[in-house]
Amino acid sequence: KNSMASKNALARLMGKVKGMAPKALHPMAISMAFNSQVKFAGTAGIWFEELEEHHSVLSLKNRFWVQNHINGVHACGMALLAETATGSVLGMNVPDTCIPLLKSMNIEYLKVAKGDLRGVATLDDEQRRLIRESEKGELVVPVRITDSEGKEPIRATMLWAWIPRARKAKAE
């Protein structure tokens, strides 16, 4: 069941973006396409290294506009990276008839982040099947955030839901 017909609009868009650009330009093309729709991710400088139906790999450089008072990536920047990594991989699987919504996030700040950050979110086959076959539901999307030393400065638990899109009322 990996045909184009079973893919949602986001997955089809990512397929088109990858089809039009050489592989070396995929991260830039995917980042531009996604960040044009999710403006805050673009403003912060979230970069998509990979976006597939089973995983996403994103990064956030430690630049002055996302820094805190000790010159590390701000707590909100770390949360945004976790939210964007998990939301994008979920978004690759949610049927077009549904909308993904972040239901809750729990972030434990474990240590000071050193340098740039990387976020990797994954969905296993059973989670993907549940999303694609259920009109609505919720699940925790696993994510791992690491810094430039390979250490995990935060532990993030992101609970996502998907619900049917509101139907437009018929004109009377």
C-alpha cells in the first residue's frame, strides 16, 4: 500500500518536491515547502534534512535569534524543534480528510544544550496503520533531540491527535 493514491497531500507534495530537485537540494526544497506553510518553523530556522512517512530528521542551528541568555538554543526553540519533527512525520500520514493537532507536550530540560540541535521523530508501521485507518485518534510520536555533542538536552513527549476536518456548511 505504498502507491501514490494512498499518500496524503503532504506526502504527495514532498514527492513532487523531491522529483523536481536533485538529491543534494532536497533538504532546501523540503524546508522551503514546509516552512512556507508553517511560518514559525521558518522564522526560527528549522531545517529539514529528511521527511519521509516513517521518520523526519530536522535541525536547528544555534544562531543569535534563537538563543537564550546563556547563548544556547532557547527552551522554546527546543520545544519547536520537537513539535515540528513530530508534527511533520505525523502530517505525512494523516488522511486528507483529517487535521493533525498537538494535544499536549511535556518537555524535561535535562542539561544545557551545546551548539546546534537535531531532532529525529519516528513512526512504526503499526502507528502509521492506526493513523491511516482511523477517522480520529491520538498517539505519542517518539522524538529524540540531540545537541552537537550527541547528548540529549531535553526529553520531549509529544501527544498528537487527528480529527476529521470541519465540513463547510452548505449555503441556504
